Amino acid sequence: MSLVGARVLRKEDPNLITGNGQYVDDLQPAGCTSMVFVRSTEAHAKIRSIDTAEALALPGVLAVWTSANIAQLANCPGGLPGLDQPLLAKDVVRFVGEGVAVVVATDRYIAADAAELIVVDYEPLPAVASLSAAMAPGAVVLHEVLGGNTVHFQDFENPLDEVFAAAPRTASLHIVNNRCAPTPIEPNVCLADWGRSGLTLWAAFQAPHHLRNTIAQYFGIPQDSTRVVAPDVGGGFGAKINFVPEFFLTALLSKEIGKPVKYTQTRSECLVAMLHGRAQEHDASVAFDNDGRILALKLTVTQDQGAYPNGTGMGLPVLTTAMAAGCYRIPAVAISWRNVVTNTTPVAAYRGAGRPEASYTIERLIDLIADETGVDPVEVRRRNFIPVDAFPYATHSPLAMYDSGNFAGALDELLKHVNYEELKKEQEKRRQDPAAKLLGIGFASWLEIAGFGPPGSLEAFGHLASWESAQVRIQPDGSAIIFTGASPHGQGTVTTYAQIAADELGIDFDRISVKHGDTAVVPQGIGTMGSRAVAVGGEGVKTASGRVYENAKRIAAHLLEASAEDIVIEDEKFFVKGTPARSVPWSEVAWKSFQPLELPGGMEPGALDSTVFQQVPNFSFPSGAYCCVVEIDRETGAVNIVNMYLVDDCGTVINPLLVEGQVHGGVAQGIAQALYEHMLYDPSGVPRTSTLMDYLVPAASDLPGYITGRINTPNPSNTLGAKGVGESGSVGAPPAVVNAVVDALSHLGVKHIDMPVTPIKVWNILEGAK
Amino acid sequence: MIPAQFDYVEATSVADAIRLLAEHGDEAKLLAGGHSLIPLMKLRLVTPATLIDVTHIKELSYIKEDGNNIVIGALTRHRDVELSELVKKHLPLVAHVAGEVGDPQVRNRGTIGGSLVHGDPAADLPAAALATGATMVVVGQNGERRIAAQDFFIDFLETAVQPGEILTAIEFPKHTNAGWAYEKFVRRAMDYAIVGVALQLGSQPGVALVNMSNKPHLAESASQAIAKGAAISDVLAVINNNTNPPEDLNATVEYRQHLARVLTQRAFATASK
């Protein structure tokens, strides 16, 4: 029986659900000390002075550092040269939450008490807390070296003026893609121990080798004695691939005081110090004919980079503009983008990283075209889809060479679940009844770029390479340990990799372990991000397992005095095809694989070890069709999701349970962005949503049930056929939800509502229409 | 997230708690369920020198029938109020509102007395106490005081409980077989109300509003109109009298007043069924 495709329960869960997981904060080595930050309360200010005397005098305090103590240190890696964030603010603070000083004490309570005794004298400067403020003439400049607040501007190659002028119809939208705080359940946590034998850093991180390589380079120490461990990690959503000052500060403080130093971010700090996501504004125009066929698309993305532009953040508008056309054949596409700094938390990857922004805008535009032409939104999609026979399909972007897809097929499958005609009748009926709640039906045919991947793709974000490593090591009893450079933090990789390996090796699922997250154990690695763990890392597990299996067959053939080509396996027993009575078990093959006298000629012990650095030729392109049905309370403006229909095409499914879990979680975050979450700043740069009372992360009770379906267009870039599914829901859900809300209100002339769609926004629209 | 240093003492009885309050003075805070106090301490918005833990005073956790009243001990957990057959029969509004506080974890720790003495205008239970005409029983060194709910709430997070006093019980007049409703408008199920309306019909009707003023708010004009049997439109016309609603990310003053009218109308429809 094949395990790929089976609903196997997660190997990870028994530990996690019984409280036996081991996160960084659970580690308490002997002599462990605690570091606490003093963070800026000002959005933009000069630091006149920092008085640390009282803090230093508090019993139990071991060190108090400001920028003066680390003047020789380079700025935090990951930024742009000259615009990068100091580990601790030097003369100027540029956002609320920026680190100004740190305290290390024997325990966290003393450290927090001491931090409160530190007096920072600020001289406030004018702040720019929004894109419009940062780009206004005469705006205060954050980084003098820039001469303004634009970091980079990429203009249109051809603004398509003639196409738009000649088009039968055009329409435009200004779209705000709301800033979100990733808010994983585990915030940033790290623990550094820099002793005589080297530096070990335990960190809640998604890419431990990347961090190991960077931190060794930063301190000028060799990688062999620099170890990074990411043990159990409680979610990351892209925020835990960023280098943050605490990694470098805890390390150096540990060396300085000769004790382990731990930093555990508080929930409040996490909202302002962990890097944010989204924060884009789009100016989008489409040209189309009277039948709703798109003739041209023009998109300008303005990306809020926060106070210190980050390499990943700079990549966001690149990904957004690459995917601007979604799953549609658009004859002419013009893209432009601008990166701008503001006095806010820096912005980087957040589940989907640039692709949710793209799918949201193109799907809003499709509904706008439907609204303008009177052609049904489903039909507008059908008329513009890239057809199944058009792949591989070259887009306007060299990044996005679509290799496969069946967008009409996904929509067909979706409509089997949605009773669309009945819903439309019901919608009309309710519009006539002033006591009834309004009904809205929203579609999203979404497409994203994932499976990061092909050579060069991650190097562009500062990684060593774009492959993923897999090492399969057969133990003498015939069990297997798999070492992966992927670094799971909730994905269930330990389970899916064991499923893949079980099929390839013929070893029982229960006798396969997967190890990850420790640079002293895993040969090399890249990490888990961009929906790549299965599409790249899982493919590596398959390749390495296949190589091991071929050698195992040769040993079995030798023992059975047969030819390797004739050997098959069942229930962990090798035998010659057709004669199962005479067999040799995996355990014997494994045992003898270590004994030179038992091996076939030319084979050496260790033949059942295989390490692969798996490369893939292209990105993957997960897609799907979602439909959201909402009700709107006419009196209060409250939006309620009645149903959410989800058809995903993630290619081959390794484990349906985990795919559903990823889709549910991604859709939850998509709904959160559409209806709940918005990191807001007042004009002076003070965050208005700095606690979870104001920054509304929805809970299970706030979310609907989901009806999930699937089609399968295999990924041609790997032999598994899997594309990745981690970010899908967050790409597909926001446009489906907002399209449904706009549909419910379209009879009032509503063309667009910015996210999050709050009750008061809807109520104001309903009042305005009276 | 990391509270400032404080001392911790445990009170074994009401008398002991009063003695400890006198001993530690203004710098002391009583700790019951802790679900309002501890978050404020973790944010260092409140830094008491001493916490007097009263949770082990068994004599303050009870629900009993006393003639025309149901009396609830101040340390009774929300979950016990929510599930009490006695409360459900005679004070269904109170039982229901107790079940609307936070989430199950909060309801299993938080206490009715703790919620009332916190005096948060956005909390659920003060509105239920106001709408049902409850009386607070407060004990201090000078003995016992009984304070009507409408005189109990003074200002934002401020009640009539004086330094050295402790709320011991809440007496609710029975509202057996009378109509009632609680309408709570939230964005997330476990949030504080953006606006809430607690409505008690029957012989002693009352309507109270959540998050519509600087303190838990009894809508007196509306309550009087209901007592006189006024039409719903007349009640709605005065429901926002004397309110002073806050403005925040979720609502403007205008929107809150609108919601108060909508929710009151809905409460009437439910309560009259």
C-alpha cells in the first residue's frame, strides 16, 4: 500500500499535544541568564542620552548595553548597506519598538525591573507613518543617504498608454493591502551559549543553516564550531527567516559574561518588533472589451518597507508584480514598483509574501470588470483563463514561467459544490426584503508562485543556494533516519517525509525518523519557507531513498544469489519476483550492509547512506478556486461568512489531513486579513493596535467551517508531482471574502472596500446609501 | 508581560482579608480570579506592592436562595453562575451573561465579585447587575454596607468600595418567569462588547448598557419608560440619554448610539417572545 496520499496521523502530535514539545524557552541550561530589551517608545527621535546607572546597580544585573558598548559591531545582517538596522539604536530611533538598550540579569524579572530603571532622553523628530506622508513633498527623511524616502523605484518599461486609449473600456482601483503582524503563537526566542568550544545558538527560526552561516560570518568565527539549533518551533509564517538583533546580542553577551543568555520576546514586543507583512498600496488599471476580455493590465505597487528595508521586504513587490496577471491570459502587462521607508516596523515575508497581494488585486479587478460589463464574474474568469493546452506559459515576468495548471477545471470542480444559480436568486430575493440580511457571493481563481527552488531563486534573498538537502541513513536494524535541511515549524514535515521514504524504501512508516533543525546533525540545509518543504525537500527525500533502495536491492540480490533487477519488496522482505517464500528481511540487509564480507563485489560499507542536494528546474505554481458566501447585517454592518468553498490544486497530495490543515490555517489567516487584522499607526507613528485586544487575531469560534475539494495537476518540476500548499489559503481567501462583501453591496454602487472589512466601514456605506 | 515585584499574602477569611487590607493599606490589591488584575500587572499598568489572595476564602463561593433574593458569593466563578439551576430559574439573564464573559478558561477562573469591583464599563456582568437591580454587600472594619448597583459604579474602573473594604456578596431580586435578553455586539466571540444591552422585563424591569459610558451604565429613562409600559419607539428615543460612549478603532460615538438602539430593539424582540 502506498503511504503517499494516505491520511496518516502526525508523528509530531503525541509530544506536542501532551505538552512534551521542546521549544527554546523550555531550555534552561545551568547558569542561564535572561536578556530584556528597552525598546523605543518614539517613532522618530534623536537619542540625547541613556542613563543606565540605576539599572546597573540593581542586584542580579550582569550587564547593561547600549550602542556605546557595541560600537565596533556591524549593523544587523539582512538589510541594505547603509540603510540597515543597528543592533541597538545609535543616535536615532526610527520606529516604535526599535531596541535601544538591553539588560542581562540572573532572571527575567530582575532584567525587566532593571530595564524599567533605564532612562532614555529623546528629542522627538517629525515622523512619517504612512506611504503618503513619507512621499509628501518636504517629508522628513529617515535615512539621509537616500535624500528622500524612496529606496528604489522601478518605472514602467512601457506604460501602455496607446492600448488603454484605444480600449473599449477601462477601469481602475486604488487598493490598500493592509499591514499585518505575523503573530505566531511562539514569538522570537533565542538562547546563546558561547563557550570555549564555540557558539551554540538555539533559535525559533525557519532556516538554521542560513543563520549559522550568517552568524559565523558576522563574528568572523568558523562554521565548524558555530551551531544553530531550531528545536520545536511554534509557527513562523515567514517572520522567522529574518535576522534580528537578539541573535547577535545574546551571542556576544554570552561570550562577555561567560553564561548562557536567553531572550524570550513578550507578546507585546512581538507585535511591534517582529517584522510585519503586506503593507502595499496598488494603483491598478485594466483595459477590456465589452465582453469582459482583458486587453491590458497596468499595476504600480508601492511597498511600505518600514524603517529599515530588508532584503526579503525588497523582494515582495518583485513577487507581487511577477504574479500580477494571475491565471489570466493578458496580452499586455505593465508593472512598476516603488519601495518607501516609513517610521514603522520593518516589513518582510508573511505567509504568501507578495503573492497574496497579487492575487487580491487581479481578482478584485476581475470582479470590477464583471461589474462594469454586466458579464457574470464566473464567466469573466472563464473568458480570460490561460487554457490547459497553453502550458508552459511565458508571462510578462521572467520569474514566472507557468509550467502547468487547470484553472477552468478548478472552477468547474468548485461550482459542483456551490449552488450558484440558487444563491443568485436568493441574493435578489433578499435585496427586495428590507428585513433580510444581504447575501454576497465572491469568487477567487487564484494562482501563486511557490516551491522556492530553482537555482538563483533563494540566492537572491541572501541564502547559500536554493536546493534542499536530504540524507537517508539506514541503521543496522533496518530502521531509517532521515536528516533534512528543511526546518519545519508546524508543517508536519516529519510525517510527510516518513511517508515519502516509506514508499521508496519499503520500510515501515513507524521505523522511519526525521531529524531537522540542528546544524551539528544535518549536513547542510536551506530551510522551510515559500511552500518548498515538500516540493523541494520532499523530492530530495525521494531521490535519496531511491538511491538507498537500489543499493539495498543489490545486497539482497547478493544474499539471494539473484539479479538485482528481479528483486522486489513486500512487508520489509526482499525476494525474487514470483518467489516470496525465499526472502531476506530489511533488517538482515541493513545489518550486512555494514559487514564488508557480506557485501557484493565493489560495494563498501555505508552503501545505505545517501545524501542529496535536491535541485528543481522551476518554481511550482499552486492554484485553486475559492468561493465565499457572506451575509451582511443591514442594521449593524456586521459581515458573517456563511460558507467557504475551497478547491485546491496543489498537485500530488502526500497527506490529505495535512493538506486540509494547511488550507484551513491559510484560509483562516486570509479571512483574518480580510475581516479582522490591521496593524495601524497614528500619524505620529505610534502603533494603535499594539495588543491582541486591538490587533484582532480571530479564533476558531470566529471562523466558518470549510468545504474543501481538490483537483490534481501534477507539478512537472519534480517526480512527486507536489507543488506545496502552505501559503495557498492566505493567497486565495482575501479576494474571495472581499469579492463576496462587494457583491453583497454592489446594488448600492459599491465598487471596492479596503481590508479589513470592519462593521463600521460597512455601516457607513449602508448609511451613505440611504 | 513581566509584572513588577510584589508581595503575596493569603487571606483565610473575610475578617482576615479586612485585617490584611488595613495592614497593607493603599498599596495592596485583592486577588480573586485575577483575570482583570493580572493582565494589567503584566503590562505594569498596575503595580501593587502586595497582593492579598482571597481565592481560598471558601465562605465567599456560593449561590443560595434567600426569600425573594438569590444571593451569590463574590468569589463564585462565572462558570458556576452560568451553570447554576437556581440562577437559571430565577435570574436567567445573569446566568446567560455569566456565560458570555470571555472564553471558557476565563469563566472557570474569573469571579462575579472580581468583575463587578473592577468596574469596567465594557464588562458584561455589571450590566446584568444593573438591569436586575442587584445590591452589593460590602464589608469593612466598620461593618457591612449595602449599595444598590446603580450607586455602586462611580467612574471608569472606580466603584463605591472604599479602601479597606471587600465585596462579599451580591443580592439579586428574583426575576422568575420574566422576559430577558442580552445583546452583545462584538467582532470576535471572546472580545469585550463594542456595545451590549442587558434587558430585564417583568415587575422590576431595567435596561443597562455596556461600553456606552465611562462606567457601567443603567439607562434610567429607558428603564422608567419600560416600567410605565411605554411603546418600544419611546424606549428607543431615550435609550441613549446620559450616555457618554467612547470612540475607538471599532466605533464612533454615532455608531455606538446607533448600535445601542438596534440592540435594544433586538433585546425587546427576544425578551418579549
